[in-house]
Amino acid sequence: MGCKALARDCILQGIVTTLSFASSIKALLKGAHELLLIAPVASLSSKKTPRLFGRRVDALCRDLASDLDPGDRGAVSTSLGAEGLRWVHVGALPDRLSRYNCPARADSIRNVVAQAGLGHKGKLAIVLVLDDPAHALAAANAVSRALPAYTAKSNASRQRVQVLAVDGSGAVIPIDKATQHTVQLAREAAEIVDTPPSELHPAAFAARARALLEALPGVSLEELAGQDLVTHGLNGIFNVGKAASSAPRMLVATYEGMGHGKDAATEHVALVGKGVTFDTGGLHVKARGSMEGMKADMGGAAAVLGAFTSLVRGGCHHRLSLLLCLAENAIDAASYKPDDILHMHSGKTVEINNTDAEGRLLLADGVSWAARELEATVVIDAATLTGAQLVSTGLVHAAVVSNDEALERAAVEAGRHSGDLCHPLPFAPELYRHEFSSPVADMRNSVANRNNAQCSCAAQFVYEHLADAPKARSRRWCHIDLAGPAFPKDRGTGFGVALIAQLVRSL
């Protein structure tokens, strides 16, 4: 006897979850207090629902599914359980999808998990019925993104979540180590994003990253902080963060890759992340309502940290570099000012006309270092860069801008495969470069016309610091603006870890 689930949002109740993967139905159900079965609606008809849990629970699942209409984004029915289970939920996923969606229905899976009213103490067992074993990464990542990993609530309860994937006949689909690592690191990224900014200032972020990276074999680290940034020409990072109590810094990790002999990697991939641990807007201070949530302005750095770690753990064949550009855009007498001119690592001069367009200054130094000092052949940067991204591609798709059509296509395909969807925006230097014209410097840091493709223009600013680097013609670049999907509503999602890791694996 099914009933529509009440919206007992696990985030509001202060539930913190741990996530793991089961190898069998028996292992999954051992100690479980709550069950959630998620499947395409066509797989939930009485004749097609796989027999998984025993006669009584299977019958209850079929009954719950019998009147479910998944709508556009999935729906859930809930009942008191049976055979030791306190609650049983069935989530139906829509069969029809647009060509811009993820074939694994990742957004619907996230929506179903959020609708299910989860959050009871004890163990939650989730079964994902997949059309294709290749959907495992996107489906598991979607579950992870729906369940928070961080809370500071004094009365928070904890819940163990275990996931199992099966095909339409009920046969287990193994979740490989690469997928498990990626999902767990996406959760780590989400937790970093959710950490309060006074706890996760630049030095603390760097320390947390070091703890993660130092455990990886074959990874070397270098960190430049404070005046060392100036010595090395990284004046964009330095000036954004120089007014904060925690000094700005750039943490660089390198990994030589597993390729050798005929399989030797031909690519050196650099992952560059914007890590503004809190953004006041600088002297162009943000209005009330716009500053809240700015702890998430390091979502790009969190994403590339997770992707790099996942790739190294998986034995990536490419040579990899990671550049975390870390600063707090704070305010005091030392703050960088409108009308200042910064001498960037690229050699370009930038007149400041908006202190709240700070992230691109970090990325500009980061990508320049990747090209000029590290000689990377592929540069991928990630950032919560613009509010315009939300207007352009929304809360589900990140925006991608690239100077290489094949790399752009690979990013879109990696998004469809991982569930971290993205959509390309124009790369057209001849149409956007003029927006940054300055009478006294090589360029300004913010556009003259805010109605002229702001998201693409912001990416263009970053690219200008790569455009005349040595070997620029052969260097491929991809910019990922993930402002919306990384922090859609009050919580970090870990968006970008799976996307970037899958993109690099596909090169």
C-alpha cells in the first residue's frame, strides 16, 4: 500500500552520510533499515521489475511502482517496509530524454534521492537498475551528489549509504575502482566547498590538499605563498589575496604518468583551479544577498583537486600537473583597488575596473604558469567564475569554452558519460577581445558591455594569458565555468570531479 513520499529533506534535517558500494544483494541488505530502488519506469512494470529482495519486498516494490508517474525528472513512492526494513522507497525515472541530457538520467536520479525523504538513522541500501553498464559512473555520481557529506549541526545524525547497480534482469553490475575513487573524491570536493570560509582560508585549503596529495605515490609538490608569488611574477593571485589574514598562494603538484614505451603519453595535462576561499567582491563590495554563499567560490579548485587525485590513483598514462590558485578576496587598507594596474605572469598588464572580477586574475596567472613554466600541452581550467554561466547554461550544465573543437566535443561527451553535464559556448576572440580594451594597459579585467556574452568574455580574458605563450598554436585549452552546478542551492555538490577526470582519461 504505497503513499507519496513526504519531502523530508535530509539536508534540512542535518544528516551526514557515508557512501560505499556493495558487491551483492545479500551484502547490500545486511543490516539495512531502509531501501530505495531506482529504475527507469519501463523497468518497473509488474512483468519487468527484477526479482531482487525476496517475495514480500519484491511485491511491495511492484505495488509502489504501479501508479508512479515519473514526470520529467522522476518521482518516488514510499511505504512502511517488510522483512526487517523500516521503509521501502521506489523511484521511477522517465524513459524519454532530450539529446542534451545524460543517458544515465543522472539529474533524475539526484532528484529521486532528494525526493525520497531519506535521512533515518541506520543503513540505507540503494539499488540502481541501469540500462547499460557504462551508466555506472554517472548513476553512482548522481547518488553521491544528492547526499551531503558535511554538517555542523549539533544534533546531526549519521547514515551509512550503500549502493549496488544491477541490469534489467537483476544481474550485478560491478562498480570499478576508478568509479569508486571518483565518486568518493567528488564527495570530498563537496565537503571542502561546504566548509566555512574562516576554517578553509587559503593556508588551510593548501594544507588539506597537501594531506591528500602527499599520500599519492609519484607526486611532487611545490607551494608559493605571499611575497614569493611576487618574486615569480604571479601578481594576479597576490593582489587578489594580499589583504587577507591568510596569505594567497599557489600549490603545484606534478605526476609523471604511467605511460612508457609505445604507450608513453604524448600529452602533459595541466588542471588549473580557481580557489577563492571567500569573495567579498573586494572594494567593489558585493551587496547583501550576493555575498552569502561565497565560500563556494573555490569550487573549481576543489574539482581539479579531486580529479587529479582520482587520475593518479587510477594510474593515468598522461603526465599531469595540478595548479591550485588560492586567495581570499578580502578588504582592508592593503586591498587592490580600481584603477590599479597589475603586471601579470604572462607579461600582460591589466587595469582593474572591477575588483569583483577577481577569479579570472587567479586563473590568468595559473594558466600562464602551466604554459610557460610547465610547458603543458593541454590546459584545463575550472572555476565558479561568472553568474552569467547560470543565465547561459543553468544549474545542471556547466559552460565550456575551448580553442579546440575536438577537445570541446570530448568535454561534452565526458559530461554525458559522467553525469556532470556541460554545454559549449562560443570561443571567438575577434568578437570578444575588444571588451577588455584599456587606455593605459594591455587590457582591463572586466567587460565594457555586460550584455555581450559575459561567460564567453570571462573565458576570453583567461585565454589572453595563454594566447602568446610559446607553442600556443599547438596548445589545447578548455575552460569550465561551473558556478551553477557546483553550488546550486546552499550545498556543494562536488560537480566537476567526474567530468574532468573522465575528460582527461578520454584524451
